[in-house]
Amino acid sequence: MKLPLENGRRYSGEIKIKRFCHKFGIDMDFSLVFSGVVRAVGEDHFLLHSVNPSQMIKIFKDRSSFYLFINKNTTAYNLQAVVKEVSEGKVLFQVEEHSVSKEKRRFHRFYFCCRDLGDFIIQKEGKTVCDNVCIFELSRSGLGVINPCVGLLKVGDAVIIKNEEQKFEVELEIHRINTKKGYEFIGGKIKKANLNLINYIIRKYIKVSEEIISSTG
């Protein structure tokens, strides 16, 4: 198996960090993003160095696998690899067969715990439906919330997700509602926002990633 990697090129990737979100008692995977330069590419392994942020080396010692993002012929792929050895700021990874998969997402999704973003309210037709809502999924075009006020919304509804303290307000078209552990997991498409969502996600992501890295090793 020939790996679709270029020797000396910097690639981005992510590691899934398992977190327990206390408010609703659920596990959440936080995507910790990094980049590194690929060296010594073999048939089933490669070496990564000059990792950024450099503190990620501590994470690699604890996590068994990660994904590397690859663009080839304008198509995005994910390469899954397993950590084999960490030494002197370098990481050796081994790639299993059938580890390359096509990336289907148009925009990257980030997952948060309630404590990361705070509490939000849901409004429908100008009336508050629930005032104890948590955003758990956020991307450039979509948003997911955990709603403890079950049975008041349906697919197709247009709602407002807001936090007045953060001056955050998003108009959401609901595409799916799944009930789990007595809560509704609502997902939909963002139709309008009163702030730059990319900047908002970056600020929150940096804060959480710094907390995770500083608490490791």
C-alpha cells in the first residue's frame, strides 16, 4: 500500500478527545486540531515532526489514533493512523489497510460541552420555548443543541438560538430531532447569524484546546 503523502509537506489532522459533559451526563468527542511535517514515508508508516502546537506531543503519548487530512485532485480524504512511538519531538505512525476514506463533510464540525459555551434559550415565533439549552455542535453552516424541554418543537420549525450576555443570536431551521436520555438532540441549518461564526468558533476552540493540553501530562 502506497501512502498518499508527500515527504516534507505539512499536513493538518485531528485527534478525538473524549470528554464527559456533566450538565446532561453525556460523553462528547472534542476535535483537537494540529499540523506537522511528514518525513520518512514508508509503505505503511510515516514520521511526523515540527508539530504545531508543540504541546500536542503530550497528547500523542496518550492517544492511540488520529486522522490526517489529505487533499488529492481537489478531493478531501481522511487518513487514519496509529501512534507507534514518540521520541524527541517526533511521532512515528503506522497506517492500517483501508485507512483512507473520503471526507463527506463540507464544513468541519466542532463539539463542545455546555460549560464551554454557556446556556442558551430557544425562541419560536417570538416566544421562549426553553431557557436551559446547550449548544453541543457548531460549524460554519450548522448547529446542534441539547434541549431538556422535550416535545415542543418539530422538524421544519424555524427557531432562534440566543445568549444575550454573549450577544449571540442564530436563526436555525430544524432538520432533525433525536431523543436520548430524556433530552432532545436538535440539529439544523443556520439561516442567519448576528455575528461571525468562524471567529466565535475559533475563540471557543482555542480556550477549550488550551485547557485540554494544559491538563495532559
